[in-house]
Amino acid sequence: MANEMKSSNAVMDVVRNYMEERCASDPILAIKYANPAKSLEKALNFVAHEVQKSGLTIMDSDSVFSLILHYYDENLEDVPNVNCKIAVAKELTETERAEAKEQAMEQYKEEQLSELRRQSQPKPKATHSAPRAGAEINVEPNLFGDDF
């Protein structure tokens, strides 16, 4: 079973859009981007390999795009396939932020109410099924047993 990176369409679209915007203003990059020996999948695999080598689990977009540009700029050896998932962070609109904040506040209130309810419930009284430690020491021995 070969290790293979799974890139979502969203990741591919973000990288493709970035590269197309950069190529529109940089004809030399456009030539390198058109190289048939290179692909977006290989570029993302290169990024994943570099992230894995660094020991990181997350990387900001500027660093990712810098690595992608490095991949297209240099004549790099192919790297082994990396088994990972790549995700894109989505920028929230003001409405989405407000909704997320409202949901977080509601969840926080529910958690606090649950905690207050739990704390206000009467605690069950402990039952002593065994004698307390040291209680058997204070017992006077009876030679005739417990019947007398």
C-alpha cells in the first residue's frame, strides 16, 4: 500500500488561484509553472514533505506559498509521497463571526449551568460498611465470647 497525500479540491483551488495570480504578473514564473514535469500535486507533496521534515503539524499560508514558489523555481528531486491531509483555513465574514461567537457563548452558558447544577446537587452520604481504622483496638477481649 503506497503512502499518498490526499489534497482536497479546496486546497488545489487555493494554490491554483494563487499561482495564476502570481503568473499573471511574473512571466518567468509563468514559464516555470507551465513545466510539464511539475504539477500542483507534486508541489503540495513537496510542501507536505518539508513540513514533515521540520516536525511541524501546521504552517501559515505565507510559508506554504513560499515553499510552492521554491518548488517551481528550483530543479528539485522528486520527494517520496507523504501520507497526510492538507486543509485550508477559511476567512470568516462578519456575519459568520457573529454567529460563531453567539454559538460559543451559548455553549459556554450551557456548560456553566450544568456545572452549577452538578455542584448544587446534594452529595450522597458515605455509608460505613467496615469499621473505621483503629476501632478494633479499643475493644476489650471477652473470654466467654459475645454471648455474655
